[in-house]
Amino acid sequence: MFTNGVFDLLHAGHVHLLEAARAEGGADGALVVGINSDASVRRLGKGADRPVVAEGERARLLAALAAVDCVVLFDEDTPLALIERLRPDVLVKGADYTRAAIVGADQVEGWGGRVVRVPLVEGQSTTDLLARVRRGADS
């Protein structure tokens, strides 16, 4: 199984996605998580102050989770090259992505794999978390 993202300011929504992704492989499956490098995050246009947490720390936090078997940093704008190298049997993304917007979906399905969209946990996003922190700092 494979999923990817920025995973900046790890929160319960991230953990839900990772646990759901891990469950897709059963007892024998391994979950590989691709995370955007700091440079890649800046190119994504997430904001001048992003990522808040540096790539090495984000990787370490993810690697410490029971659901995660391996963490791989990627510096490209998308994880497509990594997906093509790993050839996962299951590609997992949050349901905020349409099937058409999931990078690597065509490739994974092309070699017989599945694409799974996991429902989001309402109110759990890095954007929401940062907004709450900023509101508190402005009080």
C-alpha cells in the first residue's frame, strides 16, 4: 500500500488516513508513506510559512506510527516517479481528492492495483489547525 502527502502538523485526520491505508493490506501488507520534501511543499504553494515542521521531523513522526512501515521523502512536485518505482497494489488518498486528481491512479489500476479514497475526519486539517493557532495567538 502507498499513500503520500505533506503531513505537516500531524493530526488525528492524518492518523485516520494512515490507519485506513494500512488496513487495506491486511496482515501481510506494508504501508509506504511518501512525504513531500520541504522544497516540494514550497513549490506546491501551501504558503510562505509552510511547511511548519521540517521534512526530517515529519518523517520521524510518521515512522513512529504503528500503521506506517516505511517513509520515503520525495523532492518532485508529485509522487508519480516514486509510485512507478514502488508499484504498490493499493494507492490510498483522502476523499478530498477526486479519482481524476489522484496522481498515479491510472498507473496503479493499469497494473491491476486499486485506488482507495478514505473519508476525511471533519474539522481535522493542517489548514484548520493553523487557523486555530493563529486565532489564539491574536487573542
